[in-house]
Amino acid sequence: MINKMGQLSTVIEKVDQYAGSKYPPLDLYILIPCVTENDRVRSIVGNESEGISNKFLKSIAEVAKYEMDNGLASQLERKFLCQVTIVCLTDDVDHDEKIELGRQKVNLYLTVHMETGLACVTLVFPDTPLSVTHLLDQMSRDEILIEEQNETINLLDWISTKYGLRRMGLSRSFTNLSSRVDVEDLMYLLANEVNGSRMIEYKLIGRSLKEAAENNIAQFDLSEVYVNECSVVQIYKDYKKLYEDRIYDQALTLFIMEIILLQDVAVSRVNERVSNELNRKSDISLKVIEELNLNFAKTMFLWNLNHFKYSATRAVVSSFVNGLKIHEQIEIYRTNKEFLEDLINVYTARRTNRMSFFLNIVILFLTLSQVLPIYYDISKKVVEGSVTPFDIGFGMVSLFIVCSLLFFSRVFLLQKKE
């Protein structure tokens, strides 16, 4: 059983013990890249979006239309799915030892490109009272939990069962801070690890992580922006009091992260397919490569930075792609695809050898069927004493052809064994 901690006031007190108090007021977004497992997502109408949900969807749509060409922006559909209660826990290894740090109702939104089945589910934690690094740690371990009918269940399992959305790729976080924090505390947000864990006493000191926490990649004076492999942190100079007034300021970063997560889904899906094909024991045909190339080609619109109208936005997208290491997935795809092509070449050579052997047998049979009647006629003439020099020469040529075919067939069999 999870050890519950009571009312929210008690929770906030307890959070102080686990570094929750190290961070100023903030908004947290967790984005989960998904692929649609079936056509069920097409039937998702989405719940009636009003108030804050409507403003959230409208803000991202407006930013998308402003920053990107309308043809592409209009291909992405966004829906308010539902509201769920997230359960925040300590990072103890033994589930029975975990302490509940609190709960928060959050909205779930879906962004989907229907033609390709690429999707992204966004969880929104406005003004979260929970320990942000514990939430991020749960995201890293694929252990985001929700309360459903008085039970605690895994969110990834739930969205797969309820909506047919399967996580594909790495989940990422977007944290919006109201003021600066120490570099050390920022490193934990970028690493998505618990700051002040009960499980470990040592601290993060990685050079690359520290460099990320000191490298402000912002292109606008609205905020400072820091990026690491699975996280983006934005620190605002003017953090508006009400969340509904902050949404539009956060919408551009959210939209860019949507695009990048859809990129991750696209390349992760094709990597999964290539990996599955490499693990198959049966023959693989060139048709597989054709299908992979065709399916991946349908997602190429996501990689074209020229779809973004402004150079500053393109610079942000490029920095995010590099910081979130999407290109590493592309390199994995290229490497796996080369292996797959080599394997297909081997299978193709084997099939060619089998076909050549079969054709050789057929040719030999046909040749013998033509030569044997000739030898029969010559033998008959020998018995009758009417054989001519021409008959003998013709018989010798036929014998040479048969011997040659037998010889080359033997050589082919030896090469096949090798």
C-alpha cells in the first residue's frame, strides 16, 4: 500500500523535506509521444473544451498559424481529452515504501496528425503544489500514476487502453519557472531526477549537464531557455500572476515541442519496425525497405525548418532538436537500415542461388531429353552397321554438352555449400 500523507497542507509541509521548496512557483508540462494503435483515435471527439481548456487549445493554434505556414499547421488536430488526478510519490525502489506527496487534477490534451498516426499527449500542471522533481522522476521511470475508480494505475497503460495511444519515444518535460534558481537545482530539472532523494545522498555534477544549465539558448528577451535530452526549462522575466494570462507566452515553446515529439515518434516508429525486421528469422524482401521509405517520407514535413516563417523561430527549433538529441534517433535509424539492407542483399543472393540451381536442373533435364533420342538413333545405326562419320561427330558434340552441363552443375553445388 502507498503511504498517504493526508490533506494538501500536510502534503506541502512534507514536500519541503523532499526539495519541493527549492523551486519558486511554476507550471509543468509533461509531453508523451504516442502512435495510434488503431483507428480508435479517429473517433475521439474530445470533451467539450471551455474556459481554460479552450484558451489553451486556442493559444497553441494561434501561435502555430502565426509561426508556421497555414497548410502544415492545419494538418495537426488538437483535442481536450479529459481531466485526471495525478498521484505524486517518493522515489523509493520498493513500491510499498513509497510515500504519497500529494495529488493534483490535470488536463490531458491530444495533438495528432491523422494521416500518419503520429500523436502527442500533453499533461498540464498549472501552479503545481507538488514536488516537481518527483513528478519528473516518475516521468523518467514511466511511472506516472493516476487515480481511477479508487485505484492507482499507470497513465501509459490507461491511455493505451482507453484511447489506443501507445507511447513511442521518450517523454519530455517543459518547466516554466517564475524566477531563477541555482545552477545545481536547475540541473535536476534538466536531468528529470529527484532533488533531495531519500534513496541517494550524492549530487549531480556532470559537466555536460552543468553546461546545459549554463547555456541560455533563448532567442527572445521574454525568458531564459535551457535544454537537455528530455527537458526544457524556461525562466520568465515577467511571470504573470494568473495561469490563463501565462498560456500564450508558453504556447510557442509548447508548439515547438509538439513538432519535435512528433519527429521523435516518426523516427522511433520506423526504428521499431526495422528492429523487428532484423530479429525475424524468415526471409526479408525489398518490399520492406520500400514500405519503410514510403512511411517515413510521409513524415518529412516535420523536418523541414522552412515551414517556420521566421529565422528566430527556426533557430529555436534547431536548438531544441540538437538539445533534445532527436538526431541521435535518426542515426540509429540509418545504421539499422544499413544492416537491414545488407540482410536483404544476403537473402536476395540466396533466393537467386536457389533459382539458378533450379534453372540448371531444368536446363539439364531438357538437354538430356534432346540428346538421349540422338544417342538412341546412333546406337541403332551402329547395330545395323549404317553409322556415318557425321553421326559420330554429332554424338561427340552432344556428349561434350552433357558433360559440360554436369560439370558446371557440380561447381555450382560446391559454391552453394561454401
